[in-house]
Amino acid sequence: MATKRTNKKAAAGRQSKPDLFQVVTDKIIAALENGTPPWRKPWRNADGCTTVIGGLPANVVTGRPYSGINVLLLWIDTVEKGFTSHRWLTFKQAQDAGGNVRKGEKSTLVTLFKPFEKKETDEKGRPLFDERGDAVVSQRNFMTCFHLFNIEQCENLPAKLLTPVSVSGDEAEISGVHDIERIGRAEQVIARSGVPVVHLPQNQAFYRPGVDRIVMPEVGQFNCPADYYSTLLHELVHSTGHISRLARKGITSSSRRFGDPLYAFEELVAEIGSAFLYAELGVQGDVQHESYIAYWLNALKEDKKAIFQASRFAREAFEYLILREKALAA
């Protein structure tokens, strides 16, 4: 009897375990419905003050930046909770550093994909073997979660973890000669991508896969250098989908048409990927794609894994451009 009760309890525990894909997707949907896309420069407050700047969210102890969907989850809470730092750590890391999380503080859920191997079977459940007699094994991933706290939710942390890294106001803007270093870094990423950029007196910016070229309005048509570079970086993310690079279906498909689901999904990838670039480079211009929000909401509600796929593609695009920049600098 005890064994049966134990088994029932275990089964109940499994049934009550939250669907992490749905939990994360619901959080993204809520942000979109509130008019605050989580990839839209969360380091800028409503009053125009720039707070968190200079890189993606990172673990304050290891220095390692978070990636993919976790960037969006951390950005959402940065906005909702009003943090001015993009540095995070676990409850245990805070304790190990000699500090603690303040009583009553709420954590931020992030995800972790762990690889595992699964032996393949046929339709009758019998193991499959290859020509050498070895079991056929496939590589899989399962998702789990853990919780992070912003350093502003902690106390008694050592001074080395509390060194200010945020700035505010106009000092953070790309404006003329006031931020030559950031403009130079953006130009470097663009140049080392290998994608030609053509400027014409027009009112649109776009990437043309057939000729592998970005077409931009004249620089003088933009309100400020920041808007120019944010627009160009957005198109640069699109270019990573070319068949010679990451071969993303949203770029390579011959059936791709403006306004269709494939086109709109590619815009979501570019929105997130360019946001990663903005954070890395410190670019804070504005690119508006509100016309796609209705589609994105519908897609996320229909497929709880869509945002994970978009974030993965965006991360791959970001890493392709940054790693290429660094490789050609060596």
C-alpha cells in the first residue's frame, strides 16, 4: 500500500510540474500585449534615461553572458522591476560571495537545456542497431529551469561585484563624435560581415538575398547616427540567413513573400538578433516593426516553442557576426 501511495504521489508531482515552454511563452506574450516587446532596448526607461548599457545580461560571478531566450526573460524583469544593472547571480552564488538575497525578493526564472542520449527503437519498441552492431543513439535535449537574482536584490555583496557599470542620459547616446568608439565597433562588425551595403535616396531599408546586398537610405535621411546603425544592424541580421552563411529558411525560401508567416517569423528573428547586437555594441537607435506584433502574438499562442526557435536563430545570427568580427581582427 505504501508503494502505491508513493507511486501516486510521484505521478501527481509529475502532472503538476509546470510546462516551462508555456510558462516562458506566456511571459513573452504578456510583454507584447503590454506594448513592451522584450527585445526592444529594455535598458531605456520611459523617461528616456539610459540605465543598463554595454552588453548582454551576464552572471556577475563568472562574467559569462546569458544567451537566447534567457536574454529576453532577464530583459523583461529588468523593465518590470526597474533594475539599473544587467548583472545576475543565483541564491547560492550570493551566499558563497559572502552576501545574501534580501528577504521578500522575487527571483527571475531562466531556462537551461541539458543534452542527453536516447537509444532509438523501431515501431515495436525494439532497439535499433547500425551496420556495425552498435545501438543507434540520437542526441536530444531536455529543458529545466533555475532562478536568478539581480545584484540590486542583494545585500552585503563584496565591493568587487558592485562596481557600477551603468550610465545615464546623453553620455550613452551615439551622437556625432561623442561616441566614436561605439560607431567604430559597429562599422567593424558591418565591414567584416562581408555583406555589401548600398545607399540610395529612398524611404526603405532592406536586405536583398538574390544579390546578397543590403540597400539603405542615405545616411543624412536618418534622424541621428544611432537610428542609422540600428537599422543597418537589423538588416545585417537578415543577411546571416543567406545560403552561404546560416541558410535560414526565412531568407532562402523561394516562397517567401512580404506579410506571410515565414516572412514575419524572419522579422522576429531579426528583431531579437539585432537587439542582441545593440546590447553588445551599445547602439540605442530605433527600428519599429509594430505591424508584425499581431502575427507574433498569434504565432506564440499557437506554438509554445516558436519563441525558443526564434531566439535560437537570433543567437546564431548574433554569434556568427561577432565571432566573424573577432576572427578577422586576429
